[in-house]
Amino acid sequence: DAGVTQSPTHLIKTRGQQVTLRCSPKSGHDTVSWYQQALGQGPQFIFQYYEEEERQRGNFPDRFSGHQFPNYSSELNVNALLLGDSALYLCASSPGGLGAFFGQGTRLTVV
Amino acid sequence: GENVEQHPSTLSVQEGDSAVIKCTYSDSASNYFPWYKQELGKGPQLIIDIRSNVGEKKDQRIAVTLNKTAKHFSLHITETQPEDSAVYFCAAVRFTGFQKLVFGTGTRLLVSP
């Protein structure tokens, strides 16, 4: 059983560009959350998707948006990239209840 | 909103010693407390969790304790091994059907042979 998979693993973008990160949840999990982890910090909650809708959002600007597909996979989009968006972006899936399982993350570098 | 404080930020122990990491939370309504281990270049891995109706939980060499009155919880690792070296994060969740993890700042554990 594959766990949570994320792609790509590493990405370099230029300021002002847009980026899309992808996540496939663990089999049987219908809820996907995204977190941003800056270097040396704990992960910060961006938003959560369930039944293809965003149902909870953290303190992130509208430049951060997402989508969930009928197969429960998800995308995170970030527009107008800033240097401060450089971080490890983590996807976590859960079966609707307690417990969240993380992917290996996508390391985004904005130059 | 919830705020989680974690200490120490770094912890160095000798192989075989015990390690204790402590966290405090601010939201008395938080009812679920997971602990994650993050190795270099990897995502956080759930290692143990505890719900608010339980005071202690143990799984082999690791245990977690919860004091709801004081709003703090701790991770205990006994008989540490070099492979326990990693960054450990505590988190608190106020689960109301939605699960938003609020993480502590992390503890870097180094176990020396």
C-alpha cells in the first residue's frame, strides 16, 4: 500500500512565477491537508480539502489555492511567488478522523 | 487560536539513556495530541498519539503522558538508539470533525553511540 506521494520532490522557481504541487493520498483516505514548513520550523497549516471543497484554511494569502479531485488527489497552487515562499510543502492525508499521514514533501526554492 | 510551545529545542543523550520532550498548549478544548518524527529530507512520521480522555500511552520504547489540567504533554523515549536521532514535533488538535494540526517548534534529538 503506497503511502502519501507528492510530486515533484524539488522545484526551483523565479519570483513572480506560479507553481503547482501535487499529492496523492494514502489509499482509503478522503481528506487532504497542506502544510508549509520553513527551515527549522514546525509545519504550518495552509488548508484542508474534503469532498472536493476547501473546508478549513490557515493564515495564508489568497495567492495560495488548491483543488481536490474526485479520486481524492489534490493540488496546491501558489501564484506570484515571493522569496519567502521558499519552504518544504507537505501534504497530509487522513481517513476523515484522527491521524494524519504525511508525504515526503516538495522542496520549493524561489530565486 | 491554539499555540503550542515545545522544549528543549535540542537534546543530546548517550545511547541507552532516556529522553524527554515537553510541550504545552493553550487551547483547553484541544483533544488530540500526536507526536511526529522527522528525519532529514523526509516528511513527518506519526510515532504515537494520545487522546484527551487518556493520561498515558505506551508503545515499546516510547510513551506519551498528558496532563489536561496543566495543559502539557510529554514524549518519553527509553533506551535511546542512534536511529532515534531526528527532529521530533508535538502537535495539538481541537478535533470537531476537522483536523488542523498545530505544531510545536521541534526538538532536535541527537543520540551518540
